[in-house]
Amino acid sequence: MARAIVGAGYGVVYGGGRIGLMGVLADAALEAGGEVIGVIPESLAVTEVAHSGLSTLHVVSSMHERKALMAELSGGFVALPGGFGTMDEFCEILTWRQLGLHDKPIGLLNALGYYDRLLELFDEMMRAGFVNERTRKLFADAATPEGLLDRMGLERGER
């Protein structure tokens, strides 16, 4: 994903840690010559061990400030396979778009079918009347990084 993002002419804004999948993403983007901006709360700077090799690292006071600054700095949003934190951030940024707080593209990387059941749930929410078709289409999903950027309209810095 990092190579596809950098190859399309974009940088990466992420949570600022050097461990886990996000650390791997940051390192891959840096290795590909991309700009990588991290945003990490003071409380996690030690716990998640803030990445010291980024283009820019913002240390903020809270998770709320982290999310707001990441949203401000980002031109689009991609959720990789992850856990509760990923779901929290994905659903929040999706809700912000639904409410008209931003109109930036959102993508869900469904690598190896990781999000198949979540996508089925979203479709069931639509069938049950909790989500309308317009809202269901506020994000793109694809199995590959290149396919996702294409569906988001970000394949070559076009947005």
C-alpha cells in the first residue's frame, strides 16, 4: 500500500508509531522516497514508541487532537486490515463524510478478503434500512492497493 501511495504521488499521514503494521507502512513509504507525517498523542509516544525517522512527527495532547490533525493533514483515508482502533477511525471518518464535515475519498483495503464480513454487514445494514445507498457508497473497497487507489480516484494524483 505504501509503495502504491508514494508511486501515485502522495505522502502518508498516520498515527506516528514505529511498531506493528503502521510502522511497516511508514518504513515502506520512506524507503520508496515518500513523505511520511506522523501524529501521536503524548501518552502513546512512549507506549507505541514514536517513530523517530519520519519526515515530520507531531506530538499532540489527546486522541481527539490526533484524529482532528490527521484528518486536516490528509487528502484521503485508507483503512488497512486492523483491529478496534482501525474500526474506530474508519467509522468516525466515514461518519464525518456522511455528515458533510469533509468530502475526501475513503478506502477500505480488503486484502485477502479480510473485510468480506464487514462489507456483508454494511450491505445488510442497507437492506435493513439503517444505511441508504448513497451512504453505502461513501467509501471504496478493493483487494489490492492499486485497485483501491483507482476506485478512490487517486491513481495518479488526480484528486
